[in-house]
Amino acid sequence: MFEILIPKLRVNTVFDIDLEDLYAKGYRGIITDLDNTLVGAKMPLATPELITWFERVKKIGFKLIIVSNNRMNRVAAFATPLDIQFVHQARKPRNAPFRKAISMMGLRDQETIVVGDQMMTDVYGGNRMGLFTVLVLPVSIADEGWTTRINRRLEKIALKRLRKKGLWLEEEKHQ
């Protein structure tokens, strides 16, 4: 039951993702969450390091889109200056925002990666559709909203069960 919450890959940050390896394996698009995946929930703009990462993603040949449950003004203020497409108020883990993002990139499911910091939205939604999921540690949990705090509590319960079943090994944690 909780196995659907297990990502294909766990890393500390987006900077730790081996983009070249994933591209060589046939992946061509990245759907990424915004808040606490790329920057803290209250950070309005990308850091210089993140801007460099976006440039690298595009140089390798990936298409990139932000899919966020946050409001239009938050997501647009972050993505528009970077010329990154986005889906706002996505209501993840529903299938619709993932389908929309894949369609906007002109890709197929098997070419798409989902990157996020939440098992209950990003990983669950991506896994349910058969996408390659990457879980990153949250950038900051200080400013998380109430729904995210509820999701984090549910994640703790799920992790406890997954560890008990031997399906979540800490030595594999964040390669």
C-alpha cells in the first residue's frame, strides 16, 4: 500500500541529480515542484546557483516545467523571469496537472521525470502515472503551509511502515 510513495531516486537537492545519466537513459523532460524543492516557500526568486542549474538542464537538452500547488502570482513571479513554463494551482497528486505538463512539453510519460520534496504529492502523483520520480530533501520547512505540514505528518507514518517492511533503507538515503 505505501510502496507507491517510494521514489525511484532520492537525493539531497536538485543539484545532486545526475542529469547526464538520466538523459542517456532516454528522459527528456523534467516536471519540478517549486516550493521547498527549488527554493524555500517564501523565497520569491531563484538563487544564482539555481539559475545556473536551469541553464545546465536546458543545455543538456531537457525540457523543464514547474508544476506547483501554489497560486498563480507566486509561481508566475518565480518562473516568468526565467522563461520557464508552469502549471499553477495544480492540486497534486491529481493526474491532470502531470498530464498537462507532459503535453506542454510534447513528451511521453516514459520520457518524463518528476522532482519534488513531498512523497504525498510529487512522488505519489508521479508514481501513479508511471513517471520517474526523484525525492529531494525540503529546502526549508520553516515557512510551510498547513496542508504541507499535514502531508509531512502522513509521510512520517508512511516512512515508519516502509522501514518496518524493509522497503526504506536509510543507507540508500540521498545518494
